[in-house]
Amino acid sequence: MIGFGEKTYPDTIETIVRDKALLGVFQDFLKGVMADENINMYLAPHEPKVVYERFIREESAEQVNVPGGLFAIAHALAGQAEEDPQYWQHPDWVDILESFRSTCAKNLTNDKLTQFWRSKQFKKHHVANGGKPEDLSSPMYNLVDPTAPPLWQQAAEHFQFKNAEVMKAYITAFERRGEDRMRTAAVKILKAEGSKLTPNIFNKVLVKYGFAKGPASSDTKNEEPKLVDDGIAVKDWQKKMWANGSFTIAVKQFIEAKLQGDKQKMVSALDTAQSIAAVTVDKGITKKMVATEIAAYAKRKAQAEKPQKNEAIDAAAQGDTPVQADGGTRTDLDISLVPKVDWQTFVKLHDIDNEDTEDLKAIALLLIKKGEDHALMSSKKLHQKLKKQKSKSKFQSASHILGAIRDTMIRKKDGKKPRKVSKAPEAADG
């Protein structure tokens, strides 16, 4: 809180938006200094297409001022959405829009709040509120904040729910029962409120924005790699950096570009990751620091995916036989096929969530670059993940997943669309 005379006011963006009268004055001030796009972006509900068109697209009149790296990630995903509208519901939008939102809040805090307390708009509001004009010359900082509204009430306001009690009941049940058991309830609630969000996105935003705690069984749980190796302590900036969803997206883009041998995309992805870390974590983070983190992450990932010598034998004994017995690379396929595959159709055909698309792409790249033994390892992890989530997936085993991916890649090479693949993909007809 900040005080002027006998009056106090919220002094952070998060608390100002809860004070509707002060928010209106703040918005009026921002319009006067041509900076209202930042508060409008911060207040915007989670509707990726609407937010992108209004605040992010190049020709937008309200385009916000954030690092180019964030724009690069948003433009890339929006480009996919223009080809397939389902990408507007991609879970990566939660992390991307939160990065935009937090950056806008930081811009307002650093550049505009001090000006606001000295503005004619605030002076008029303060006097109308019973204060005196001379109070503004002696502000009192760091006063105790009033008790914030309960999180369920904040969530209801953020999602613009007409019935806040419904949000309260849902969050209570979500934290107790877990996401998987609340999907049907989420569908009904979102439909009743007229929301276009999917249950997965809705739940992820609830957890990401701190409105609800993700239960242990929830797939909204952060599954980024642990950063502690051999007892070495992890610094605070590293934890914050890897906790940023947009940063991890950039890292994945860097690794994919490296697998494809595309140096230009590697440089672009590294620039993006560094700019995101510098803005959202610490401005002192350099490209070298980010590159070191990515290298360590890639090393851990490679070690985790390294197959055991008897992996193929064990898999065969369990009836999970690799599609290609010799474990060789798919020399008849090219990595350029991976981003061209219609993965949205693939996940629909096999009844799995869009969130698993990145896993499918990673398996496809392993299949081509390192062979089917390596790809089978990742397929096993995905199959276990789907079973744990009690997914409706039609996949019966890891080899079923791998076979379906292999079949889809071959069909893409031949100019054909994906198809639903049975347990024995090689036996499926064309």
C-alpha cells in the first residue's frame, strides 16, 4: 500500500486491478500517456486468438512492447493456428500469454506507476476521495496491504464467471479429487459460463496463475527436468528460468533445430531463450549462461533416453516387440517430415490430448535420427504417462505408438493423410 495523508491505495498492478474505482483512474491516466495497451493486455481473459489479434500481431494498433523473443514464439504458434484453428487451444498459449502478461505488469510498474501518483487524474481522484492536494507531496510507502480476496473470487473475476460460487466449488473439488476426475464437471461449467476454453487449458491457467493448487495426479504439474546434479546447489535464477514456460518452449525449439542441423533456427531460438530469461528472471543472464543450461538439459535428456543393452529383448518378452527388429535408423525418412505431419489429426484419430503432440514429435525425430530402439524407449514413457492419466487413448502398447508414428511418417512421405492404426500397423491396409 501507498499512503497520501490519511488515505491509502494499492500500489502494485495485481492489487490496483482489484480496486475498480482506482483502476478506472489508472486506465484514464494510461490513455493520456498512450500506454493503456499494457493494462488492457494484463486484464484480457485467456482467449489466445483474441489476445494475439489485439495485442501481439505485427499490424495491431495495440501491440504491446515486450522482447522480440516472446513475439517469435507467439508468431510461430499463431502461424500453425492459421493453418489449423485447433492450435489456438494449444497448452503452450498458457505459458506464452502469462509471459506477455507479467512483462506488461513489469513495464507498468517500472515506467508508469511513479508518474501516476503525481498525475492530475490521481490528484482529482484523491481529492474526491476526501484527501488534500498537498498530500501528494509526501507519499508513505510500504504500508500494510489489506487482506486480498480469496483465490476463488480472484479466479472468478479473471475468467469473468457470472457465478463465483461455482468457481469456489470447482477449485475445492479440483484440489481434492484431481484433474482427471473433474474433466466432466469442467466441461459443464465452461459451457454454462459461455467460455471457449477446453478443460485442460482452464485447469492449467488455474494452476499457472496461482488460483488453485495442482493435485499430485494432475497433468498440470510441472514436469521440467530437475536441475540438481551430483549434489550441486541450484541457484535461484536457474529455478525461475526453467519454471518459465516460454523459456522451455524456446529450449525445445533450439534442440529440434539442432537435430535438424538448422543453424539459423538454433541462433534464433537461443536469442529468444536469452531475451525471455533476461526480461522475466534477471537482466544479467547472458547467452553463454543460457547455452550452458541448454547443454546440461540436453545431456540429461540424452542419458534418460539411452537404452539398456537388453531393452529390445525385455520388450519382446513382454509382448512389446519393436517395430523394426534391428533398431536401425529410418534412412528412408527425413527429419523435415516431422513438422509437416498433421499431428492434430493424428491425436484425434488415436484419442489422445493435444498436449502430447510434442512427445509424438520427439519420438518421430528419435525414430529418424537414432533408430527404433531409442524411439521405443520414449514410446514406453508416453504409454506409461497415458495409462497414469487414464487416457482414452486407443494405444495398447509402446510398440503400437511407435508403429502408428512410423506409419504416419511414411504416409506423409507418400503424400497421404494420417490414418487410425491398429495394433499391427504394418498389416493395416492403405
